Amino acid sequence: MLELAILGFLYDTPLHGYELRKRITALTGHVRPVAESTLYPAIKRLEKAGMLARETRPGSVAAPRHVLTLTDAGRRELRRRLAHPERPEITDENRWFALLAFLRHLDDSDAQAGVLRRRLEFLEEPASFFYEGDRPLRAEELDDPFRRGILTVVRATSRAEVTWLRATLRSLGGGR
């Protein structure tokens, strides 16, 4: 998720590390804060792989800044990751949001629709956080108001997302 966010934000515009960290934190930080000790090694890995370039530019007030830009290889890698996300990018809500934040950079509407269909299929699978034996429990079946609350919120969120996914798929020409 971190590398995807780095590639996605740098696809938008060149950034220095501090600004990149702020943007990633705004996207994912409420769940997974981004520490410098995590971000900078990821930047170095991507730079070593030829996906990022570092350029020194004069600072507006202080010392010169190292600005990161995406290379052609980085653009290709971002589009590859967007077109062919791993299952956790589809099933994990936080990873899904990171993927969704940059899906517009995938120029192929059929490929975009394919990613959205995968998410829709996942959401349409019967699931619950709580089970009785092998049978998933519905919110109405729970005596515990807190667990019932979890399932009620998840159900409402899933319904809203399914509605959005279907409408977006129709607009991309890939709806059902």
C-alpha cells in the first residue's frame, strides 16, 4: 500500500519527502500512520529500482530540498499495480481506498471496470465477522448491541459501496 501511494502521489506531481509523507498520512494515516523510518526506505527501494528520481531544488525559505519525481518505469509500475492488484488490495478496505485513490491513472476504462468488478464480487460474497458454527450471523441475530452495531455499520457501508460500484461500472460501460 505504501509503495502504491508513493507512486500514485508522485504520478500527480513531483514532491519532496515531507510533502509526500503528509499526503500519504492524509490518505491512510488515520489507520496506519506513516513514519519516516518506513517511508524513506520505501523511497530508496523505489529509487534503486529506477522508478523514482531525486533532484535537488532550492528551498523557498530554507536549505535545498530533494524533490522526488516519477520515472517512466515508475509510471508503468503504477499502472501495472492498478490494473492487476493483489487480492489484499481488493479485500482490505484501507488498501482498497489507496488503490481507488489512483485508479484514474489507469487510462483503460475496461481495466478500471475489471478492478471494480473484482471489488463488487468480493462485497457480494456472504460474510460476517461472527459465526455460529459455519453459518455467518446477521446483525438481527445478535444479542450483543456492540457486535450488532459492527454488522449494522458494515452492512450500510457495503450497500452504499455496491450502489456506487454498480453506477460507476455502468458509466464505464462495464456494468451489469
